[in-house]
Amino acid sequence: METILAITAVAMVLLGLAGVILPLLPGTPLVFGGLWLAAWLGSYERVSGWTVLALGTLAALAWLADYLAAAVLVKRAGGTNSAATGAGLGALLGFVAGLPGLILGPVAGASAGQWRSQRDVGAAARVGLVAGLGFVAATAVKLVVALVMIVVFALAWWR
């Protein structure tokens, strides 16, 4: 049974790494779940509960960055509240359309929200571009955080 759980832990980490980039898989939460399961299998002797707590905090921050990045960057780029709301809604609605929807959803939502507020094509395009870049930045942050989580776990395990 322990072997099956160990294989499950490794599979969760690998699926989580894929989920950092691919839609419909909760990337960093899966990485965290796999690492937590591995720590539990080791009775928290090699990887302490404090390390698991730190890994959980990192996973939560990465997940939050994923959902807030587009909206926050849109506001910082001078977008209206409607553009920021549109970016957030576009990200949520784009989720069901797979990878193209995840990328284009925030762009379309931010652009539509900006257009609704100001009727300025240039501003709507700029804010949409920033929302798209926010998605790319959030994906990069999630990937780095997931890799840091794995390195921290490995260092704790083999110290």
C-alpha cells in the first residue's frame, strides 16, 4: 500500500507540473498535494510539518497570483475598474475553453471592459495586451514557485 501511495505522490507532482501550464489541472495545488503525501509517508521525519506549511503557503500564493495577475496588471496599466473586472471574468470564463480561452479570456474581458468605459480602441487594445502579458507572467511565476517547492522538499528530504 505504501508503494501505491508513493507512486501517487510522484504522479501528483508530475501532473501538477503539467498543470502549471496546461488548463484544467490545478498545478501548484497538485504539486503541494503530492509533496504533502510524500512527507506524510515519511512520518514527517525527513520533511517537517513546518516545511509542509511553507510549501502550502507557496502553493496558495501561486494560485492567488494566477487569478489576480491580469486584473492587477490591468489596473496598474491605467485600465478602468470595468477593464479589471472584465479581465477577471474573462479568465474565469476562458477556463472552460481550454488553453486558448485561458489566454484570450482575460485579453477579451479587459478590452471589452475598457471599451465599455471609455470607447477608446487604443486604450482597450493596450489594456487587453497587458492582461495577456499578465497571464504569461502568472504562468512563469507559477512554474518558478512549483520548482522552488520541489527543490525545498528535496533539500529537506535529503539533508
